[in-house]
Amino acid sequence: METNNIPASIKLRQLTEDDYNDVLIWSKDDSFCSANGWEKNRSPSELYKWWLNCVNNMSEDFIRMGIEFNEKLIGYADLACIKGNSAELGIAIGESTLWGKGLGFHSANSMIDYASKNLGITVFDAETHESNIRSRKMLEKIGFKEVSRIGSEEYLGIDNQLIQYRLNLEKLNVDMGLTQAPT
């Protein structure tokens, strides 16, 4: 898959029932499942029911959008715990062969841009595992700052420290002398 012009090739969109075949492929990728807390060896019918729930989600404090790259669904971006001007950001790239190519970084920036322009969100929280170096570097490159290390959970089969991050666009803009959110 060509990754030269990533920002122009990333698109966020609504999820559809037709995305199920891509999700089924991701569910067979042990690395993806381990990294994202997905149960391995799920039955296709159980996975399909779960996917329909994702597609039809009508929650006021949660949004999941598909990430398309070169017109192919490659993952999803979440805004969770939406309250006022804050939300928790999550990104999952479905095929582990696409990890480390900058797709998560550009997808996260796209979701931040969408959330700030359409929902007025200016404070983004994120959480990752201490040993997930790619995720940590991505968050820091975007401008997230570590705010705490609370809790632990299994990541890639090993108990791991959780690290919480925050990005405050208003503070970032003041620090940079800007009056609007960067695009």
C-alpha cells in the first residue's frame, strides 16, 4: 500500500455494515487483537453483532469513525467520554503491517481537527501502555503531554503501566501566540 502522500489520503467517515469484511480480517491479526484488547478467535457471528453495534451506536458521549487510506478502511478513530469541550481520543490501525508508517499520527490529527471544528472540543485525553513506544511517540509528536501514570493492564500479553496524556488546544494556541486551533 502506497504511503507517500498520507495526509491527503487519510479520510474519516461514518462506519457501515459493509466494513465488516475488513473488521473480520483485523480480528484474525493476533498482533492487532493483543494491542487493542480484542478477544482472539471470536466467532464471525459474534464479531458481526459487535460490529453492527459499532455502526449503529447513537451514544451522546462516544463517536467512532472509520479511517480510510487510499479509499480502503484501515482502522477507526474514537472520541469517548465527550463532555463539554473535552473528549478522550483513541486510534486503532487494523492491519499491523501498516503500523509505524505515520497513518495513526495523521488519523489522530484528522480526528482532533474534526472534533475541534465540529464539536468545539479543545481538551483531548489519551491513554497508552508504557511499552507501546509507537503510540507514546505519536501522542508526543502531536503535542500531548504526559499527565499521570495510573493503573495497569495487559498489553501484548504482559502486564503494563498505563500512561495518561492530555492535549489542550487552547493552551497550545496561547503558548504559540495563535488565536485559532491549528489545522
